[in-house]
Amino acid sequence: MNEQGTIFDQILAGKIPADVVYEDDFVLAFKDINPQAPIHVLFIPKVRIKTHNDIDEANMEYVNKIHLAINQYAKQIGEDKNGYRIVMNCNENGQQTVNHIHMHFLAGRQMEWPPG
Ligand code: 5GP
């Protein structure tokens, strides 16, 4: 990751492949390459927002659209009633590894709380 962009910018640009499950004008969602649940999808904004700290009035529509996309996807795959977990990691203590915000969507198994 660097100031030029991240692996997710390359996915957005179509330069590297991803298993896309949802797309609209604001959001792209694709399967995580290292799934932590039977269903593990990453929802990302189509603009670079580096961390949760960088969400502001100007870009928050992208974040709102991620939540709407998640609702639509959860319903589409029939996991809305079973339930799921959404997680956004931030910076070092949050174990964020890609500096382009992404909401992890985890489903298909019983989650544990608190997380490790
Ligand atoms: P973070 O730790 O930043 O919250 O999550 C980054 C996520 O991106 C990880 O779950 C990791 O498996 C996933 N990831 C990293 N590189 C790629 C990639 O090239 N393709 C896909 N589909 N997922 C990736």
C-alpha cells in the first residue's frame, strides 16, 4: 500500500481480478481472498477513503451506500434473517492492512463475541 493507491484500486480499475458479487455507482463488493467465514465479502467505496478517520461530509454518501448495498446483498443471498457481522478495521490496533476502507461482511456461521 502506498499513496498511489492500494490493491483495491487495482481491483476497481480491473487490473487484477476479483470475484465480484455486487456493484453499483458507489460500491464494489467482492469475495475476500482469505475468507474467515463461509461467506466473507468486502464492500468498498469507488473512491479512495484511506481509513475510517477519513470519512467526512463530502464522502459519506459512499459509506451510506455501502450499508444499503450490504442490506440488498444479505437479502439476496438469504442471510438477512440468519444474521451476519460487518466489521471495519482502522489503523494498526484495528489490524487494518489495506488503506482503502472496506466493510467486511461475514456470514454463514455463528459469530463469537468479543472478537479476538
Ligand atoms: P483488513 O485487514 O485491512 O481489514 O482487511 C483486508 C482484507 O483484504 C483481508 O481480509 C484480505 O484477505 C483481503 N485481501 C487482501 N488482498 C486481497 C486481494 O487481492 N483480493 C481480495 N479479494 N481480497 C484481498
